[in-house]
Amino acid sequence: MRVILKTDVPNLGRAGDTKEVKNGYARNFLIPRNLVLMADARSKKQQEFLEKVKESKIQKRKKTARETMDTLKGKEIFIKMKVGDKGKLFGSVTNLHIQKELENQGIHVDKKYILLGEPLKNLGRYKVEVKIYDDIQSTILVHVTDEEGNLQVQSSGETPENAAPAPEGGEENSQTENAS
């Protein structure tokens, strides 16, 4: 019996292939699971139509991917995070943070297409690849800053102009005296 595969079938073939299989295998396994079509003239025309539809969908996806690539080319985004000593972030910047920032700018990219080797844990500038489609990708520049917008932590000797001076350890002593 000749059949046309609708989907990939292990040890038989890929979707769209025409194969010769035993009658029992086709009737008892392949057809009930909706994996194949009978290979007659009507099925062949239907298969050709499905292939054309599939090809047009692929072309449409590639076109939108190229448009997205053009909007992403040279794009810079700024992500503000809480920072501890020496520029270490509280937490890290992940592809989800980058995706949300891109969406705030009107660019919709799924987070799984943002190729971030490991989460960003320090302040600075990072180049991040965004793979939009199989062979279409773009690079964006991610600036990880502290909440004030600084890319680098100021050294411990300097205090920012708007920062309050640190207490001189008198608070701990006053709390223990009140407790007794």
C-alpha cells in the first residue's frame, strides 16, 4: 500500500515522503493515528497544496524576522538593577529582563531567542545575540546600570553627591541599651 506521510515517522520517513508499506501496518497503525494519507490522485494534490501553504508560511516568517532584525540592528537597551559593593548585582540580568525591555520599546522577541550564555551579574556593557529565525540573527548592546543610571560603581572612598552619610555605629549601641 502506498501512503504519503503527514508527519515524521521514526524508521519510515519524513513528512511529505511517499512510501510503500504493508497493508496491516498502514490500516492498524499509521491511518488510525492520522500519520499518513492514502497515496491516490486526490491525496497527492492535497499534499502538494499543504506543501505550498507550508512554504508560504516559512516565507512570511522569514520576512517578519528580517524586519525584526532591521529594527534590532544597533539597538541599545538600558537595564537598571540594584547593586551591592564592587558592582555585583543583587540577582542577575536574564533573557527575560532583556525581553521585557525590548517589549517596552515595541519590539516583540521571544525570550528563548535571546542567546545569553549565562546571566549578567555585573554592571557594564554587553553584546547579546538575538536569533530571530534559523539563519537570521542580530546583535544588541545591553547596558546594565545601577538605579541611578551609572555603569560603574564608585570607589569606596567616594560618596555620591546625593547619598546620606553613613552612621558611625552608634545605632547598634543605642538599641542594645534600650533592650536592657
